Amino acid sequence: LKFTVKGNYDYANKKNEQRHWAGSNTTNVSKNGTWNFREYKDWMSYIDAILSYNKYFGDFSLNTLAGISYQETSYGDGVSVNNGASYPLMLPNEFSLQNMPHTVIVNTTFPSRTIKEGYFANASIGFKEMVFLDLSGRMDRSSTLAFTENGVAYFYPAIGFSGIVSEMVSLPDFVTFGKVRGSYTTVANDVGFDNIIQRMSINNRSVTSQVGSTSVTSSASVSAPTSPDWLTAKPEMITSVEVGTDWRFLDGKVGFDFTYYNIISTDQRMSIPTLQGVGFNSMLINAGKITNKGIELIVDAEPISRGSFSWITSLNYAHNKNKIVVVNPDDVNQIINLGSSEGYYSRIKSGGSFGDLYAFNFEYDDQGRIKLDDNQNPLKTTEPVFVGRIDPDFTLGWNNTFNYKRLSMGFLINGVFGGNVLSYTEAMLDNYGVSKRSADARDKGGVEVNAVMPDGSAVTTVDPEKWYRAIGNINGILGAYVYDRTNVRLTQFSLNYNVPLGNLNLPVKSASVGLVGQNLFFLYRNAPYDPELTMSAGSGSQALDNFNLPSTRTYGFNIKVNF
């Protein structure tokens, strides 16, 4: 019997600042510059107490634990200010609070303070160290669900089993080890800290003064919430079924590990538009069903092991199929926009997938030719259409290690196959006429196209400036700037040497020196940039290139000494 208590407290003061100088892009920056400033503090406290009991009963083993946990978090408690593009700084390029125009509010940012209590228990029962049954359950109480009809508590259990086949039955001599496993697990996620009770907000101030007067009158208005309270909220539930097997052969020289999984997510938090006349623009609901089915396969081997030389290799394959089974059962045509930006849309709808990309594309005739207007400008769709999905068909990784006496060398090659990405950068460079693509078209005397005029006459060449002015830029035909995500790269290369210490008479057990390189070069790439780079990690822009910083190649040198 064992009882443990542990806890931790994390605290951080953070400051984010963006200074956009006068003369920058007027779409996002005021004529005297724009200052986006935020200073805030984050903290988190956590404590748990766990009672564990382990015991053997003949051929049976029992490992159990039960415990409680308490977590309190507060993120974003501070101030922020941003004059944007519409409210110029009073003096150009002076980034301070006293230089803010009177109409801009210095905001108090309210913290996302939450409290979560947990009560949990696990039990693992084994028989002869070859068959195991695992049971677990957890109940959480979250402050984010306060005032809801379903209460603050929610429970999620799990069950798993595993069996070592090579210990149960007699297998051929070349089989070293065999194991099968399976599990059924559930995980619950609570809602956001401010999703349940909606609050009013203060609008920008109005500042006036009489001509010739030094007095200033200011006023502010309050806006009512645009969404109703969400009193029917309940946690998102994620159910996972997984089966797998692990086998080793030839004294462990060859082996594989295979896993199949089926993950179902239900009751996601979604914002949907409300009917006109109800007094709100949108409302939060629990809805949706998303599935992820896939396999993971790892094959490893030691093909060569002779004397001082050995070669160890492994291949990792993964495939995942994501599907939006239903978004809103009350509205089969419901579409949820995860993010959009000037012609680019990431959205989900029933029958699609979580990484679907939508953009304006060319209009085509029945023969697949691009439609042109009377001035030979390409026509684009009236609404965004599906142009691809970010998720790859599969991924591969190949890892190798070579050892010779005290020297070891390793390399890792990773590949992403399938999927799509979209580039604002290429579209804008074409629009400005500064891309290599537009330069090549000018040198050729035109852009080669398969197009048709309104009168039915075929067109094979159009003026480069007219073409790229029409399709380029962020509001153009972005379907022309969707690229294959497929890429293969040398992800890592390392070289290490174990220093001989036998005759040095030093108080050192071992020492090694090494060189390592990361993200070294592409072996294959279809897109004109690194397709694994994205504008942000947000769900609405994971496939978007918008003048992103280029990927970096890194080199390192390491020295390791053990005393």
C-alpha cells in the first residue's frame, strides 16, 4: 500500500507587441501606424493524491490505484489595446498608451479562470504474467459547466486487455515473441470557460469637444450578447476502439507492430446561425459526429550484425481517414466555417472531412475548358467550391542506424503522400508580375490555356498580365494555387563517436561527441514551397501559405559525458 501527494504551481507574466509602422499596408495599418499591445499573466495550480495497492495472489496479480485531483487555471488576466487600421495614432510611429487616439479603448482582458476536480480509479488484473485486464474510470467536475441543466459532473470509463501469445501456446522456433491487445476508451472534454453565460461588451468610445474649448466629452455604449445562454451544454465525448498486435522473429532481429483504431467524436461544441427575429445572431449547440479510422504499422529489422558492424532499420506507415458523418442532425445542410480569409475557406459539412479546403475556382464548360468573358478574362465560380483537403493519404518514415566499432551514423527520411495546400504568396506574386511563372509567360508571349470564348471559339493563349491580374491576388481564383502536399525529405542525419577512456585514468564512465543536422533537404517536393509550413496552428489556416517564413535547416554539435 502506497500513498503519494504531489502538486505544482506555474506562473508567467507575458507581453505581446506588434508595431506596424506608418507606410505599411493600409488594409491592416493606419496612416500613422498601428500598435497591437497586450500584457497579461497566466497561472496554474495542480495537486493530486493517489493511493495505490499492488499484490500477487498465486498466479494472479493485482495493481490498483484510486485518487483525486484539483486543478485551477487562470489565463489572460491583463490589458490590451489595438488601434487597428481605422484609428490612426496621434503621432506617427510612437507606440505608447498616451499616443492612442481617444476613441480607442484600453481593454481589461478577463481571465479564463477554470476549476476542475477529478476522481479516478484504475485496476490491472494479470494471470501468470501473460494475460492482463485493465479497467479504469474517471469523473470530473468542471466549473465551465456551472448553471447547465446537466450539471458540472461527467464520467468516462475505459477497458483494455492484452495477451502474450508466445507464453500461452507453443509457436515455431523462429517466433520470438507475440502479443495481442485491444481497448475501448472514452474521453470527455468540457466546454470553454465563457460559453455558458453570455456577457455584455463595451463598444468604442465617442469623443467630442466644442470648437475653441479645451473640454472633452466622451461616452460609450454597451452591446447586448449576440448569442443566448447555453444552458443545455454537455461535454464532448470521444470514443475509441483499438486493436493491435506485436510480433518478434529470429531472436528479435525482425518484428512488426500493427494497430487499427476507430475514433468517434460526438457532441462537439458548434456555433450555428439563429433564425431571424429571435434577437441573436448565433447560438451554441452540442452536435456533430466525426470519425477517424486508420492503421499504423511499424516494421523493424537488423539485417546485418557481423563483428563490429551492425545495421538497424525501421519503417513506419500511417494512414488515417477522417469523415464528418453529420454536422447538425436538425439541419443536414449545415456548414460550419472553421476559418476564412479573402477567398480561402476551411469548412466542414456532412459527408466531408475536417481538412476540406474551399476557394473560388475557374468555371468550366462540358469539355473541361476554362470559360472566358468577351475580354478573355477567366470566369470564376459565384461561390467557393471544394478544391482539396489537407489530410494526406498516408505518411512514411524510414529510420536507419549504422554502427561500426565506436562510430555510429543514422538518418531519418520522412514522407507525406497526398493532401493539398493553398498559397496566397504565389497568387500575390503572380498578380504583381514578379513571379518566375509570370516572367516565363511574358518571355513566351502568353499563357498557354485550354479555354473557350462565349461564342464557343477555342483559346490556347492569353495575355500574361490580363491572366494573372484576373486569377492572382488574394481575391482572385485561388483554385489555381492549390498544390499537392506530397513531399519526401531527409529529416535528420547524425554522426557520433564514443571516445575511448580506458587509458586516460579519468573519473568519467563514458563520453561521446557528435554532429546532427535537422530538416536538411527535400528528396521530392511538388509545391513551390515547404508544404508542411502553415500560417498558424489554428484549425482555419493549417493549409494556408501567406508569405510564411521559409523552413529552416539546423546543424548541431553535441558532447555527452557520464560520470
